[in-house]
Amino acid sequence: MELIGLEMGGFLGRKRALLEYVYPVLGGEMKKRTVFSLSILMGIIASFIPCFQAERAASPSQKECPSCSSFGVQRFQEKKQAPAFTLNSLDGKKISLSDFKGKPVIITFWATWCESCKEEMPILEKFSQGKREQLAFLLIAIDGERKRAAQKIIDQNKITLPVLLLLKEKTMDQYGVRGWVPQTFLVDQEGMLVGKIIGERDWCSADAWSCMKELFNLR
């Protein structure tokens, strides 16, 4: 966190210096537009700094995972407990994260309006085949109130993985899901968060299985 703070401090300092240099030579409406555009650009760049930080080498408490980088997994600097949750499934059951204690869990947040999510789910379903004894999979619909739409997508894609419905629960906030979906969180056998994936991935690639085996010490 201290390192992130230093990077942000230097970054914001450069932003101010740039504005101070540009501002005096512009006039009127052009000043407003330039400052506004620069502020947006700097804000976008700043939002990626935590992601870059998360992708740095794992701390000594984390296992080495050479395939994580190629598969696009962001490692956490330190392991942390995965937030507990209990949610209703699409078929009416209550499912808790604690139900899978002792087994790695792949948690994917998705939405019925998300095209990338709908493209990724069949691939994740295929990836899971033959691996469910070693890995648990949970698909959390963040717009759980659209149960019919979720059911239609699941039926069309012949998804058999557990689908959970997020309504008023705080699970999204607890996991820090912001901006877009899909987002996938990787929880190890001890219930600790060890990495996350932002965006769609090809789960049928060789890198996907190599990454999971390295992260969770699977065979």
C-alpha cells in the first residue's frame, strides 16, 4: 500500500506540473476543454495503477505461478480470507462458500446483459468437465432479479455449473467488483483469495489448466 501511495503521489505531482505548464498558454474555452480532457485521461491511467501493482511478483507467502502472467491472473501481494457468502441458486438451493472448504473455488461474477460473460460461460463449462473433483465452480449473476433471463441463458448454453443469484446481498462490494464483468476470483483450499481475473478468458487454452495447477498445487 505504501508503494502504491508513492506511485500515486508522483503521478499526481506530474499531472499538476503538466496542467501548470499547459494552462497559461491557452485561452478561454480551449483552457476548459484541455484541462477537462487531461483530467479524464489522467484519471483513467491512475485507475490502472492498482492493477499493475497486483501483477507484480508474488510475496514470499504466495506460491510461484509462471502461468499466471500468461493467463492474465492478477496475484494479490498477500493472501487474504475470501469473504464468506450464502446465496440462493437458480434452482432454489442455498449455497455457501464454506460448503467447498478444502477445495479450490473459481468464482465468476457475471450479468445477463454482458455479452462477454455469455461467451465465456460455455468455455468455462467445458473447462470444468473432468475437473470438478479437484475444483469447485460458482457463477454469480450480479443482476439476480432477472432470474428468467439468467435461466434462459443457462438453458441455451447447457450450463450445469452452479448459478447463484445476487439480489441485495453485499457480496459484490465485499469482493471489490467494480467497473465491468466478468470478474473471476480464485480461492485456494484454505479459503484464501490468491488471485483474480478481470475480463473474459479462454479457459480451454493450455495456459488455463497450467495456471490452476500451479496456483492450487493440482495434478
